[in-house]
Amino acid sequence: MGKLLLNAYDPEVIPEVSELDKLQTYVKKTHKIWLWTAVYYFRSGILGGVLGDPSSETFESLWDKLSP
């Protein structure tokens, strides 16, 4: 059975829940680039981000930045 999530977390604690997102954009209208971000919605700001392609290697570099 799942656990209920809190409405807010202590801002001094490393969050247990966040959201990962990937945004595709273009550089000079010819080269695709992806911005991967990790967002924590209970406090403003982005936990981390990387630029790259949509591969798992790019995701892993973001994951490594976020891992304690």
C-alpha cells in the first residue's frame, strides 16, 4: 500500500519526492538539445539540471548530481 505524501516538507531537509523533466529546444534552429531538470515544488527553484541529448547517459549525469 502506498504512503500519503505530506503537504509540505521542511526546507532544510533533502526532499524525498521531486519531479524530473526533459525539455527539447533548438540551437540555431538546426541542432536539437535537451534540458533535463529536477524540480522540488515545495520550495522554489531547481535542484539540478544538465544539457545534452535524450539518452540515458544524460539522465545518469543529472542523477549523479542529485545523489548524496
